[in-house]
Amino acid sequence: MAGSQSYWAAFTLQTYNCAYAVMIWDTLLTLSEEKRKVWDREWSPAKIIFFFNRYYGLASITMNLCFYNIQVPTEDCAKYVKAEPLLGNFAILSYQSILLLRCYAVWLRDKRILFGGMAILTCQFVEAMYAISGFFPLPIATETGPCVVQGQKFWIASVFLFPTLTDTILTVVTFARVLYIVPKTRSSVISRFLKEGFLFFLIVFVGNCANGILYLQANKDISTIFSGFAIISGNVCGNHLLLGTRHDGSAASTSDSPPGTGPGHDRGVWPGSGVLVHTTVDVALSDLPTNKRSEDLERVESLQK
């Protein structure tokens, strides 16, 4: 029993360390892009969310990794083991805030989307806090071992399965709006928006589902194998979603023009304010059409050339 538990504990630690290494590597690779697209830009909700997702994510994952590396008795672990899922829960919420921001933007700052998304995130947070209140340390067969959280199957799995449901809702609502404005000949702007959003959603979805399923199975020793990957994948994908949707700070933004004075306004496209962003440039929301007519979307494309 002790030998099997030690083996799976070491295996879990390896998967966590590998995911953490990918996170650090990705952070270093995108530092220059972060400076151009975030540090050199004006302060905004997107900038604040990015900093929280990037640097709180790094700090919380580092702390959680310490729980997996330390060797303590179960009694000592019980004093602070609940901090592990608590830190991870805020990291998950920071990534989902990015999904909500994109959804809010593509729906032209519709307050119903914003408040509806915030209500879902609030319900998710309350459910996670209730679940965490019943968590306890994973019993270890030896005198000391890693400090790993455990709980009743349903509640500990819900901490990852509920966010999966939230991600799905936000992604579907976002894509519903994007697909509504796609003409028969698909716009390259919308195509990139769809591809990047779907790819990152799929990565996080698979990670959370795999993690939830492992928590539901009988062998508790292997239940945390994917927990590090599930949290880290959301953090990394969230960073790329925001970095990929912001232009360099030195570049002129179509959203810098006062509302109603941009090129889209003069051409009879739906007036509005704010920015819908995709992978290379900022697309002013005032340039988005309200229908599926190809000529309107082609005009949006021409404004970005």
C-alpha cells in the first residue's frame, strides 16, 4: 500500500513539475510581447485582468507546488491544506474573467451578458467555497508525505467540473454572436477569432474533464494526477487569448477614435463603442455589422487593410 502510494505521489509530482515548467517557459517566451502589448498600453480592465491572471497564477501555482513537495505529517498538513484549492480556485476565476471579457466585447458591451456571466462566476465561486470547506488531507501510509487535498468524490470533482460548464456556456455564447455575423464566404478576421477561441477552450475543457473524472474514480492515490495541468493550462491559454487580441502599444488603434467618428460610422455600419479583438489588430466595435450580409463584413475587412 505504502509503495503504491509513494509511486503515484512521485508520478503526480512529476506531472505537476512538467506543467509548471511549461508555464515558466511560456512566460519567458512572451515577456517581450507582454511589454509591447500590455505594459506599453493604457490601463484598462483587460490590462488588470491580464496582470492578475499572469502573476497571481504564477504565485498560486508555485505555492501549490510547494504543497506537493513538502514532507509533513497528516496532522500538520490539515492546518493549511484548504489553502491549496482556494488558491487554485482564484486562478481558475482569473482565466474565466478573460472569457467573460471577450464575450462581453463581442456582444457590444451588452450589460445582460456581463451581469449574466458575473452571476455564473459568483455561483461557481460559492459552490467551490462550500466544497472546499469539507476538504481534508489525503491520508498517507508513512509518517510523513506530501500535503495533498482530498474530499468527497462529488464535491472535489465539482471544483473542476463546474468551471468546465462555465467555460462551455461563455464559449457557446461568444461563438453564437460571432457565427451570427459570419457570411457565406467567411471573413478571415472572424475565422481567426473562432480558431483561437475554440483551440484554447478545447485544451482547458479536456484538462478539467480528465481531472474531474479522476477525482470521481475509486483510487484516491491517482486522483490528483492532472490537477496541476488543469489549472496551468487555463492560466497559459488565458494569457495567450489576451496577448493575441491586443496590438502593440506603439500602433494606432481603431478604437482610439471617439465614438461615431471612426470609418465604420461614416460607412453606415452599426455604431457602438468598445473593441472586439482578434489575433493581430484591434477591431472597433463600431465597424461590426448587425447582420450576415457579406458586403458589410467585406467592408469591415477592408477597413483593417
